[in-house]
Amino acid sequence: MEKETLRASFNKFLKLYLDSCKELYERMNLQELTGKQFRYLRAIEKEKEVPMAFLAERFNLAKPTVTEIIRKFEDNDLIQRKRSESDARVVLISLTEQGKTLANTNQLESAYMVEKLMSKLNDIELNDLKRLFDKIGDVHS
């Protein structure tokens, strides 16, 4: 097989994957989130519950910028706010279920892609694809 033929087929697969991701984010009305914002969500998710100042300190952001980010996340139902029980001046943020899902976006993207593949391929083709993915994944092991 020629490299160019394989490359063209691989690009078709990548296009399907990227189009699936785009469709997923459009369905969730989140197509405007940036890579940095995904990192913020993952950082919040890792800590579970953080004061608003956490993003400013962790990512070296101005407090007005953090306020804007938090507002956008809240408008998209990605985070929730609550006052600290120990200090009412401190506002704590944590992720909603949708925020947690989005923070782990690679799982969400791959699950959506698997649904697409399952709708296009029969069981034999899916087993062959799984075998090939496993073989490719074992290349660096």
C-alpha cells in the first residue's frame, strides 16, 4: 500500500473524529470554549472545590479575568458557587455534573466517536477495528 493512500484514509478518520467533536460541542452549546478554559475546568475538577482566587493564583490571572471566566462557566452550567462555611467572604466554586464531564472531555469525545463508529460499522468490522486499535496502541508498549 502507498503511504499517500494510507494517509488519505487516516485523514478521513481524523475528519470524522474532529467533526464529531465539533458536533458534540455544538449540541452542548459550548463551541466557544478555548483550550485554556478546558485546563481551568480540569484544574477545578482535580481539586473538587476551590476558592475563586485559585484560578488567579494557579494560572496567573487578574481577578477581573477570573470573574469573567467564572461567569461564563456559570452561564453554561459548568460550575456552581457557594459561600465558605468557615469564612463567608470566600466564594468556593466546584464543577456541576456537566462541568465534570467536560473537564474529562477526552472521555466524552471518544464515547461520542464510538457511538458514530457503531452506527456505521457491523460487529465484525467493529471487532476488526478494535483489534487494529489494540495493535496500534501496543506499538509503544
